Amino acid sequence: MSIPIELALSGEAGPDFTVDVANTPEVATALINNGTLKDVILLNSDNFAITNGKIKFAANSNSAKLELTARISELLKVTGKRAAIGLTIR
């Protein structure tokens, strides 16, 4: 299953640039453990993959798309629950 995620800049767009996206479960785990994310389970990083780890923002564009792929069988296990993943953008 393909899961599109739109990334958006908070400021004004300028020249084109590329960011790296990496799986970082520690981020989501910390937010779950400190209560920031309530009633949320961590989606195991073995059950999804970042399809394109380098995301290019085009010149003068405030958004770009990231795509994850996940096994539907694993997503069905968390049906009815809120799940989180941890990503770092550099």
C-alpha cells in the first residue's frame, strides 16, 4: 500500500533544494512515552518503508511529496487505533 505524505515549508519558498528523510522511531516513541501523543501506538519500522528518501522542493514551491509503502496486513492489525511513525527531515 502506498501512503503519500505532503511536506510543506513554513516560510517563503526560494531556490530548489533537497532534503533527506529517514525513519527515526525514537522520535515517536519519546512523544508517546511523555504523553504528547495519547492513545497512540508506534507502527513498527519493519512494516513500512520510505520509497523516496531524498525529497526535492522545486524552486518557488512550498510543498513536496514523500511516499511510504506499507504492508496492508500490518496496517489491518492496527485498525481502529491511532498509529504513529517517526521521521526525521534533514
